[in-house]
Amino acid sequence: MAQFQKYRPRRISQVKDFSKTSSINLPENINLKLQRKKLYFNSKVFLFFILFSSKVRIESMAKNNLTTVTEFILMGFTDYPRLEILLFLVFLNFYIVTFLGNVGMIILIQLDVQLHTPMYFFLSHLSLLDACYTSVITPQILATLATGKTVISYSQCAAQFFFFTICAGTECFLLAVMAYDRCVAVSNPLHYTIAMNPRICWRLVVGAYVCGISGAILRTTCTFTLSFCDNNQINFFFCDLPPLLKLACDDTTNSEVIIFYCNFVFLANALVILISYLLIIKAILRVKTSGGRAKSFSTCASHLIAVVLYFGTLIFMYLRSGSNKSLEEDKVVSVFYTVVIPMLNPLIYSLRNKDVKAAFKRVIGRFQVFWNMYS
């Protein structure tokens, strides 16, 4: 008992210190910063390896007098030539709103101390992924619509596919981490700050990035070590997996099996999210007052909406059988999850969130004070 009393104040001090320190800029996590730099370096090395191996494959095929592809033609919007100006304006507005909304969310979380909690720490990384997500795809779409240039080189296509897959895969794992965070907050609120301390939060986020990068390396390697010959027209608006596999000359069975298991691992996060929400519902039903139930559920509603939108479109896109697939449907769905959902996420997490609204007012108030002081 005496030992417990001696040890307990240390844990309470940790709880108090968490609210005073930033979950995003933590001086004690120097090793984690080095790990992130190492991950960034490794991703560049692996991308170079993928592109170099693909180049070697192209050169070897050329020596054997085989026709190979050195560039692709994106045919995604060629069916609607009269709508190019309208589509350009629509995608441009979507991109501006998406980028500013997600970057604004990151800045707001950084500036307001009261948002330095695990939930908003994870949300800042989700906003970062959404900003990168749409920046990998939308500028290519805008360039195609503005200039009419539909040609993309082999290396550019591989790079776009690689970084797009990193963002998509990492977001799957991060949404599962956020579901676990909400589960701990609702099921065990008294020990929440201890269970989700800064070190645990960083480990969960780094783990999500590692899993996303690993899956992207495997998927990109399986896709771009195939031989693409004869037809180089991709009936899509960016380099995505289904249209690329249709252009392959080799037998894609082994690659499709490996890629299917990668997709299954990514989408297995949906099972983690489902279990987390079952535990959340169980905890909410134990609350006796209706007001307490509503408050508990409101903390999870935004994340639940984001999960349903994101995983619903991915499951519809990638886990349908070949006989049920329609390329036009795939185009619409891919626009939804690459352009629309990243734009909606900041709105979903902020419109009905009192903490975000209050933080926004506080930050605006500070800027007004500084403006009045120096104007």
C-alpha cells in the first residue's frame, strides 16, 4: 500500500503534464523524430529501387525486341470534351477548399493549447494525409483539363501510384487508431490520459505510417514489375491499380493475389473499427442518463461518419468481383474518395464540434489583439 501511494503521484503528474504539453511537438520524443526522418529516407530509397528495377526491365525487353511502354495516356476525361472548363473549375474549387481546410485544421490544432489532446493529435495527422492525398491526384487532373496533355511518363505514373497508395493505406490504419482512441475515451475515461499518453500516441501514429509505406512498396513492386506493352491508354484520370492491371502483358495472377492480400490487410482495419464501436455502444448503453448517452455518442459521431464514407467507397471500389465492375462507376467512386472525402473530413470534424469552434474563436481573438497592437 505504501508503495502504491508513492508511485501514484508520479502517474497523476503525468496526467497533468499532458494537458500542458503539445502532443505534436514533444521535446522528449527526439528518437521518434529521428524515426520519422528515417522512414522518409527509406521511402525515397524504396521508390528509387522500384523505378530503377522497372527501368532495367524495360531495357531488357528492348534488347529482346519486345514492344514496351515508356509512357501512358490518361483517357479519363476524353469522353467529356465540352465539360473540360466546367470540370476544371469544379476540381480547382474542391482542391482549394480541401487544401486550405486541412492545413487550417493542422495550424489550429498547433496554435491552441486546449486541442493538444490525443484525439486532435490523431486528427492533425488525418488532415495531413488528406492534404497529401488530394495533392497527389488533383494537380494532375487540373493540368490535364487545362492543357489537354494526357501523357504521363512511366516514372511519373509509378511515383503517383506509390505516394497515392501510401496516403490511402496509412489513412486506413490511422482511422483504426482513432477508433481505438475513442473506445478508450468512452469505455475507460478515468484512465484515458494514462492509457493514451504522448509516447503511446506517437507509437500508434508511427506504426500507421510504417504499415502504409510497407503496403505501398509491396503493391507498387507487384504492379510495376509487370510488362506493359502494345496499348498504353489508361481509361482513367490517374494511375490506379485496376486500369494498370488491364494493360499488363504478363500473367497477373500472382500479382493480383499479393495485391488482394494487401487490400485485405488494409481493409481489415474496418474489423478493428467495428469491434471498437461495438465496445463503445456497450459502454454507452451502461450510461443511465439520456444526456450522458448523447454526450458519449457525440464524441464518436464525426469519426463514425468519416469511417463509413471512406471504407464504404474503398470496399465498393476494390472488393467487388470482376463481373460486377463498371469502369464508369469506378471513375465516379474514385473521384469521391480522392477529391470529395478529403474535402469533407475537416467539415465533418469541425461543424458540430464545440471544441474546434471555441479554439477557432480564441485564435482569431489572438490575431485581432496582435493586429491592434502593431497596426
